[in-house]
Amino acid sequence: MNQALMVCAIAFVITAAIGPAVIRYLRKMKFGQKILEIGPKWHMNKQNIPTMGGFMFIIGIAAAVLAGNLLAGGLSVSSLAILGLSVAYGAVGLVDDYAKIKKKENAGLTPKQKLVLQILVAGAFILVLFLNSDGMPQLWIPFTDITFSWPWPLYIIFAAFVIVGADNAVNLTDGIDGLAAGVTLPVAVFFVFVGMARSDMGVMIFAAALAGALAAFLIYNFNPAKVFMGDTGSLFLGGAVAGLAFACDMPLILLLVGLIYIIETLSVILQVTYFKATGGKRLFKMAPIHHHFEMCGWGEKKIVLIFSGVTALLCLVAYFCALMPNL
């Protein structure tokens, strides 16, 4: 626990300390967010607020993970693998953000380009898991004591689907001030305790760094936001969440602790499907669903606090009801 708190503190201090400098640099480079005209009209006042602010917590997490490994007296393959996956996805987001800024519109990489890059990154992470494994991959079913092995070819397809899906789900959740960071913070704390319960130093170190850095980032990103994380930050977070789940051999736990991400994604799928099936009618006032609640009159702070609170509750259920009997 002491080591987790130390890593968390390092990530928090570094992220909070470099925040103002990162925001000044982004303003200087005119890396401002472009707002979609089809979005809520009141979002137009966010036009040109600095984006790509995810850099501040990426730097804080990377530094804290390296420091945590040094304090542990050695390098943890799992923590470095999760960091590598997250940074690689952050790099995909960086390319996407830069393309948006260059085009001066809220459209960067094409969906096909982004998907190909995400699959390649997922493939590299799975390769690391394979090289570091000593047998068949295991899959644990939450709320049971059932764990089964399956062939690597099937596992690779499953893992790529889950990792890419989780990455895009977190990306969709990043739509209002503080939402993606606020929802991911309790998930990070959840994995800190999972890492401690499993005596997995690598998972604990990375999750603690993630929690500390996100808490600091919210100083600048909570409504009214001074900076947005951009795809640079949201895709990094998606990789972090997926990487932690696979490092713990419990990707299915994301169905519970990541329920908000899933609901956000399903709202988009349902909206598009219903729109096409009915010739233009909408199931929600706007998707992803956080925008629907905005259009219903909910303030951004209310949405963030409720979505984050629901995630925190689900994390408690996942830990005490699903994990504890099996640890």
C-alpha cells in the first residue's frame, strides 16, 4: 500500500506541476479544440480551448511508473507492457488530433485508418503477452470460480476485439468536461486493489500512477475545463484500462467496471441503427448518451458526478462480490 501511495503521489505532483506549462504551450501552438456544429449549441463557447492536454497525465504516468519500478528494485514486464500499449494508443490519438488541427475541423483520421492502427497496436501488446506467458491463456468468468484455457489463435482474436473496443469506448466517453477522466479514476483505483490482492506489483504500480495522474488532470479538466485531453489522452486511457484488465487475466470484468463506457458505445450504435431503420428518426436526443442528458437539461458537473459515482459503485461490487471470493 505504501508503494502504491508513493507512486500515486509522484504521478499527481508531476501532472499537476507541468499542467500550466502544457496548457501555455498548447495555446502558443494554437492547438485548440474545434467544436462540431451538430453538437449542443452551448458547447460552441469551448471553441479553441487547448486540446491534446492528455500529454500532461501521460508524462506523469510514465515518470511515476518508471519511478515505481526503481523503488521496487527491478523492472515489471506487466507495467511496462501496459504503459507501452497506452502510449502507442496515445500516439494514434496524437496523429488524429494533429490531423484535426491541421484541417481546422473536428475530423482527423478516417475510421478505417484509426481502426487499422488500433489493431496493429493491440497485436503488438498480445505478442508481448504471448512471449511472457508460460502456457495457454486463461479466461476467468466474473462471479464464478470458473477459469478456462483456450487456444492462442482464438484468444488473439478475442483480445484484439476487446482491446480495440475498449479503446474506442473510452474515446466516445470523452465528450464533456472531466467525464473520461472522472469515470476512469475509480477504475484505476479498482485495479490498484486488484494488483495488491494478487501481489502483482506491475499492475499495482501502473494503476496507482494512472489514478494519481487523473486526479491531477481533473484540476484542469473539470468543468469549466481549461484544457481537453483530446484523442491523445482518451485513446491512451482506453489502452490503459484494457491493458490492466488483460494483465490481470480478467478482461470480462470490464463488462462491470467499464459499464459506462459500454453504455456510451451502445447509445451510438443504437442511435445510428435506429436512424437508418426509421428513415431519420432519433432514439436519443443526441449520442453518445451523455449528450442526451445534456439536451434533457442536466449540467456537465451533474453528469460527470453521476457517471463517475455509478462507476465507483460498480467497482466496489466487482471487487467485493466478483473478485474477493476468487482471490
